[in-house]
Amino acid sequence: MTRVTITVNGRERSAEVEGRTLLVELLREGLGLTGTHVGCDTSQCGACDVHVDGLLVKSCAMFAVECDGAEVTTIEGMANADGTLGRVQQAFQNHHGLQCGFCTPGMVMAAAALLKDNPQPSEAEVRYYLDGNICRCTGYHNIVKAVMAASGQDVPACAAG
């Protein structure tokens, strides 16, 4: 067992983990942060996306020990300080960028990473960036609308469906 200390959503947390423990397992089972979802266990779907030291990562493809000393942001950390929905989360709600909600945490985390790197992406850039996240319900149109709205841009006509 190895002691790992990470700052999660602004709060320092420590846990004893086996070397094979994945970050997603530590978050969900060790720290009770169940907003990060496990969808495929093969790093294909993006449901487990989180930010580690400001970078978007698939937490099912990273060992918890690799995060020792890191700053991790999960979907729970995307809300405003007063507990209201953050900008990206609110845009997803306003533009119906979710249906069953299973992919939503990963989509929000990916969208936030995109908007950090590219505050005004084109529709094509949004679609390209979200390519690593699978949604089986929405057809992506409303997700793209939500990301465009979160960027402060008009929703493109082709995504307005």
C-alpha cells in the first residue's frame, strides 16, 4: 500500500492505495466522489474524464499513485462556490445537452478543458474535441449547442435542431 495525497476540488485528501488502484477507483470508492462515472473500463468513452493539474485525463487510464501531489478537479468541483451550477453545467441544462446523464460529467469536464484552451471554438472544433466522449442518447447536437453557448457564442444554425 502507498499513501497518496491529492488536492481534490480544492480540498487536500489522503488515502492508502494499492499500486494498481486507478484514479477513478480512488475518486469513487475511496473518496466517495461518484459523479465521475465508469463507462467502459477501456478509456474509450470519456465518462470518467477529470482534470489533473489542469489537463483533461481519463481517470480509468491513470493510476492513483501517479496523482500523488496533484490537483484534481472532478464534476463535483465544477459548481460555483455558492453551490449553483457552473457556466458549462448551466449551459448543458439550458440547452438540453443531456438525456440519461451518464456521459454528462465527462462531457462537461471535456467541454471545460476545451474552453480553457480555446475560449471561442468553432462548431467543428467542439465536435472534434468531444470525439473522445461517447453519448448514446443525444446525437451530440444539444451538447454542441451547450458548449457553444458556454463559450458565449451564438448557437450555430446546423446545431440548432
